[in-house]
Amino acid sequence: MTDAAGGMNYSTYLRVDELLALQTVQSSPEHPDEMLFIVVHQASELWFKVLLHELEQLIVALQHFDTMRALLAVQRVNVLMEIVAQQLSALDTLPPQRFAQFRGYLGASSGSQSEQFRAIEATAGLRDPHFLAAIADHGEPPAAVARALARPTLQALVEVLLDHEQVALEVLYSGPGPTPLFLLVEGLLEFEQRFARWRFLHVQLVERIIGPGTTGTGGTLGAKYLARTMSQRFFPALWAVRSAFYGKGG
């Protein structure tokens, strides 16, 4: 559908018809809750796409030592991360007995198979052995994940930026007042916190729907695996710098 002049309009610009045709319910007869389940996960993938795009903008800014541009990028990333976390609440309305009625139609599909989510973890800088093992379990990593694993982590890029500015990380926290660099590293830490919050909400959601000991779809450990990821860190140096103000004994 186009406007009166035959040009672009809302529907054609956003390709709404194609978009709304992508929600294919598998249950038969159609379960009334499966549409919600599909839309929440498809929407997550769309937000993951935007997150990866914005993380790329952040990386470019860091590589060019553009602190203000990087600061703006991380602020947007944090807003997007909050959206991804908040939309999980829609699935809190899915009772366990109702999910059980169409769960079998998911087959071997599992959220752990999301290539974009894995790419976000790798782009952010996750190099935890459990994460690398999970990637290896699925064979050759997707191109986006392999590309992210082959380049420096966000923390490494920040360290190069600090070297370029001739300032130590500890100095950012002991100077006379907040600087753009301080706000940048704190923004990155906030990103990690919001990501961890998404993990926590995801664990709670899975436990609420299938229970803490139930095996996940695709043969995963379900909530047990998700809970294990809670200790993974993107920016260990940004956490460690805080203890310098309190001594080893706390």
C-alpha cells in the first residue's frame, strides 16, 4: 500500500505486511498463548540486532579515541538493554500448565541457539571458559560470533583509550570530579549490570514457567545453566578498581 502520490508510506517503509506474516504458530489446534511466546522472542531478536549495531558504533568510537561519541553510544546501548529486559515480563503471564500444552511444538529450539545473543556476549568481551565451551558445543561459531571473538574486548579498547589519554583507571575515581572518561567507564559498568539483570530476570522467568530443575528445550540444563552465567563478567578491571579504595580486607 502506497500513498496517494504512489510513494513510500508507513506500511511500505516498515514492510509491515511481511513483518506480520512471520509469526507462524506451530501448535495444532492453535494454542492461544503461543503467539505471545513467538512475538516476545522475535522482538528480542530485533532488539538484539539494534544492540549489535550500536555496539559496533561504540567500538568505532573507542577505536578513534572519541570519548564523547563513545559515551553517547553506551547511553543508547543501556536504554536498549533495559527494553530487552523489561519485555520479558510479558511472559510472566504464561502459567506453567499452559506452556506445557504447546512446549512440545518447539522441538529442539532453545534460546541458547540465538546467534545474535551469543554475538552480543562476544562483542561485549565475554571470554569465560563456560561461554567458550557453550559456543564450541554447537560446532563452528557463526560469523558474527567468530568476528567478535577475534578482536579486542571492549575492556581492552577502553584500556587503549586510557593509555592514549595518559590517565590510569584508578585516577578516574580519585580526581577532582567526574570527567567524560569517568562517565564512559561507569556507563560500561551499567551496561554489564543491566545485562546481568536481564540474565537474572531470565532465570526467574524460566524457573517460574518450567521449574528450577527441569531440562530446557534443546536438551539444555534450563535454569541451572542460566544461573551459572550470572557470575560472568565483561569488565573485570572496572569491578576490581573499586577495591583499591577499601584495601584487601574490605
